[in-house]
Amino acid sequence: MLANIHTKCFIIHLYCFIFALVFITLRLADLSQKKLQYATLLILGLTWGSSFILMKQGLQSFSPMEVALIRISSSFLFLLPWMIRLYKKIPRNKVRYLFISGLFGNGIPALLFATAQTQIDSSLAGILNATTPIFTLIVGGLFFGLMIQKHAVIGLIIGLIGTIYLIYFSKGIGSSHNYFYTIMPVIAALCYGLSSNIIKSRLQSLSPIMVTGGALSFMGPPSIAILLLFTDVPTQIISHNQHLQNFAWLLLLGIVGTSLAVLIFNYLIKQTTVLFAASVTYLIPIFAMAWGLILGESITIHYFLGIVIILSGVYIANR
């Protein structure tokens, strides 16, 4: 929970800065330059690491389903002006893969993370998100013909041990109810792993904006329809100032934390390597935990041990 209005103002200005810097990087910068590559990596880590606390803020006014719908809808609407001229250029044989990527890369994880954070800290959700590269390797090896070497297997085992450790020692130990919510970010990471393999193996020929916007195009229109027809979100944001503020947090989450960040990530992969871009995984939980500490979440020694084990496994697996 955010501590006071000063903290809120700080995060608003921070995200405005990130928005401007990411946009400038995307439109004007040459990402083949090493300094800009590392700067972009830092921006992505800060942006995605801050996403979990923004979801937590949105949950103060909206249900997990509404949080997910607002996030996806705003992401889609932001990219729509660019996508209108690109829809006709999408090959028909790629449409089903864009749908799968949208479902497992955007739709399901958005709902799982929002639901999980009704019961667990945002910092813990951010740490468990770091298992994504592990599941990317597992899914790639099982279903996409990816050759997994011996050191990768060792890394996978270490990473999974860290995940099990965190789930076991998370807040609410002994409560199967809490375990259920703690496992949700892990399932979301598995979904991200599937989506990443789809993008890498089936959508690599498409431009980054076509992949990002195309995937969101399958999730966006249904999300908007559900928001307008089956929820009272429009009434809430008109009638209550607090709901309007929390709605603004979720717009930032959708536009900056989803649309722009994923777009920049795809550009970074194009200019560098998948391994370099994936190293953002090491930064996300660090920023997520930093926000948790700043905003008074209960962070135990188990969080630090868990993140060390998981990131060690990710490092070994991706050497």
C-alpha cells in the first residue's frame, strides 16, 4: 500500500520520466550502442519492477478481474493507432500464434498477478516473476525442440528449488489458501515462458510492434466490452476521486508497463541478443523488493534467500 500523497506524486513523476525516456529511446536512439542498451535494460527493469506495486494500488479500488481488464484495455488502445495500418500486413498463418501469445503473454498473467496480490506482497510477486526464464527453457525443451545443455538443467533445478523455498516460506505458512495465491505468479511465469517460445519460434519474422500490438488485439476488444457492459468501473471513476486516482495508476501500468515496455523489449532483442535482453530478469525483483521496502511491505530474510537461489539458477541456466 502506498504510504502517502508525496510517494504517489513521486511515482507519477517517475513514470512520466520513464515514459518520455522510453519513447525517445524507441524513436530516436540507435540501440546498437552499448551505453543505450544498458540504459534501456535499466529502464525496463525499473518499469517492470514497479508494475507490481501499481497493481497493488489498483486493487484498492477494483477487483482483480477489473485490474486485469483495465491494464489490457489501456495497452491495446495505446497501440491501436499504430496497428490500424499494420493489420492488413499480418500473414494469415501467423494469426493463431498472435492469439496464443496474447492469451498467455497478456491475458492470463494479468489476471493471475492481480488475483495473487490480493493475498501476497507485491515484492514476493516480483520475485516469483523471475522464474520466467526457467520456464522459458523448460517449455522450449519440451515442446519447441530447444536443446537444453547440462548446465541449463542444473540451473533449472536450482531455480525451481528457490521457487519451492519461497512458496513454502512465504507469508501465511501452513495455510493452503495462501499457497494457492503464491503459486499464481509461478503459473503466470509459465505462461510467459510459453508466449516467449511462440514469439521466438513462430513470430520472429514480424516487427516488434506487430507482435506486441497484434497479440493485444485479441485481448483488448473483449476486455473493453466486458469493462463497459459487465462492470461498474466507468461509474466508479466518475463518482469517486480515489477510484479515479487508482484508475490512473492502472493506465500507467497498461501504457508504460505493458505496451511500451514490451515494445522496447522486442526492439532490444532485435538489436542485441535474447540472452542480453532476458538479463532484465535480474533487475525486476530487485526493484520490486525496493518498492516493497519503501512502501512498508513485510519482507523477510526468506525473500532475500529465495531471490538469490532463483537468480543463481537463472544465471547458470542461461550461461
